[in-house]
Amino acid sequence: MKLNTLTLVRAVELLKQKRITAAELYADVSDVIGKLNKKLNIYLSLDHDAPEEAAKMTGMPLAGVPLAVKDNFLTRKLPATASAK
């Protein structure tokens, strides 16, 4: 199953049913980002600790679902550059 093609609803469903893990979902999405980002230059940074942190957040609506966050929002661990150099 190509986890990176799941809809948000299906990903949440499979995570809740424990048919997939946050680590598996993140690994598949991260792999595709790694392959395409050199050409598309969409993502400036990735949080590689996300699957471990997601495992601690059970019960939250989107726990375990990889999300992209625009880099003009402040986050705890990722740079907020607004794509400026």
C-alpha cells in the first residue's frame, strides 16, 4: 500500500485501527519527499523526530498524520524563515 497517497480521512482511520503506524506513514511520505524535493524544492526542513512524538500523542484527532507547515509559522523545532535567505 502506498501510504503517501492516502487521504487524510483514510490515514486517520488506519492509524486508529492500528493497521499502520505513524512511523510507517512518515517513512513513506518522507521517502517521496526525499525523491521529489530536489527537483520541486517545496520543503525547507523535515522534523525527523515527528513519528516518535506522534506516538506520544494518542487520542488527538490528527495524531500520527504528517503535516506540512508553512515556514512563516513559529514552531518549537523547525526554522521560521518565510523562505528568506
